[in-house]
Amino acid sequence: MKDQLANQDQEIRTVPGIFLWAAALRCLAWLSPRLASKLAVFLFTVPGLKARHYRQDHLLASAQRSWVRVDGRQIRVYRWGKGKRRIILLHGWQSRGTALRYVVSSFVERGLSVYAMDAPGHGESSGWRTSLVSYAHAIKAVDAAHGPFEGAITHSFGGRALTFALAYVDHPWQVKNIVMWAAPNAYEEIMDAFMKRLRLPARLKPPVLERMARMLGRPVEESEIFSLGEFLKARILLIHDEQDSIVPMWEAERIAARLPGVRLMKTRGYGHFRMAKSPEIWEASRRFLLKTNF
């Protein structure tokens, strides 16, 4: 099981040529940390190869597809059901909205509409870069076009994007119930892992974080999920697996400890990616979202 989970959690695809860029970055870091930090952040916002579905199924085939335009980009939107009450599915890094489609039927059967979207630079959406800010603004555009959404299910980076949008993107949000699967809290730790993977020198970290802060429009620590308590007016269920090798359990525990009213459900055996295909996870998510307001 351990080896199986390790292989499954290596589904993150390498950006083509990334290690050649990394070698160039290590040299540039000694000559010009400013330019090196600019290139590092650029690479950090490139998801790489887009996720594709290699097999069709009835849920993929039944989705109603449309486009929403935001900041010059076309964002792909998927819809199932015709109910007036709506929830949205938000995928993680290097994934796509329809990857979370397995929860759709249980909500549509209860009269809800379920929407999903491909983040900028992902799936069928245009572009080849994305960031916390661009994903958040894409969520706003989809909510404006097809919402309001009263609930959401997110996986990984999708949870960060939604909470950032609710906190800092001006919009009449009505999302009151959120289930977050494997949500990564700590931006700085994500950057640390990125730099370690590329073997970038520690002296590059301060200018990289400074550039990231400019991109976010605020200090990096203010984007962390656990710091958004005053902004998040929603019931939140965190579902996190003890064998997640991408986002460690302590990140979920820190969110649950710092945000009032957050419930943490721990699982074992799903790692980071298999959560989306687990009936146990679907059922817990459905119960939580349908418990109130729906």
C-alpha cells in the first residue's frame, strides 16, 4: 500500500525542461538574485502539461459545457443538473474540473446543479500559467456568470484559491458551506519544496517571497488559509489523509486549530489524489453540504 500511494502521489507532472531551467537559475542566482527570483516565480506559475481524460464516461459526456471570459482568457465551465441551488467543484494544481465529477450524481439526484471549472492554464481553459490570484478571479467570474454558489467542494490548490477569493476578491459571495480535500495551507512551505526540488540556493528565497508578495498584493503569510478567520463566513469541513505525501496532515491540523468552527475528518489509505475517487469521501462531503441550507 505504501508503494502504491507513493506512485499515485507522483502524478504531478514535470514541466518540460524544468531541470535545464533550474540549472540556469542556480547560475543566475549568483549573478543577479533579482532576475533569478523573477524567473523562479515565473516557473512556479507554470502548471506544465495539462491533465487529460483518456477515457470517456457518462458523466463527462453529460456535462453541459460553456465558456466564461476573464482577463482575456477563456475559462471552461461544466454543468450537471438544472436545480436552482448550486455548488461548485474546484480542482487542484495540474488537474481539471471534471476530475472531481464522481460526486456529481448524488447532488443532482437531490435537485441541485453542480458546476465545475478548469482553472487558468488547466484543462480546456486558455493560457499556460496560473496563480492564486488568477484562479481566484476566475472563480469570481464563474460565480458572476453562473452563481451564486452556496457550497463548494475543493481539492488541494482549489481550496487555497477559493479561500483567497472569499477573503480578498470583491464580490457578493454566498458560499456558506465548503468541503476542502487535502487543502495546502502554507505558501512558504510550498515554495520551499519547489526550491528544494530544483536545488535552488537559500539566498534566493527572500527575493522570491518578496516577488510573490507583490503578485499576491499582500504579505505571503496573509494568504495562508489559517490566517483568514475574519474573512471566512462559512462552515468548513477539512478531509485529509494521513498518508498524503503531497500535503502533510499537520497543515490540515493547523487550519483546524486556527479557524473557528472548522471540522477535520482524517482518513487513511487515499493519499493525495485518490480522495476524488472514494465513495467514503463523496458521502462525507454530501452529508456535510446537505446538512444545512440545502
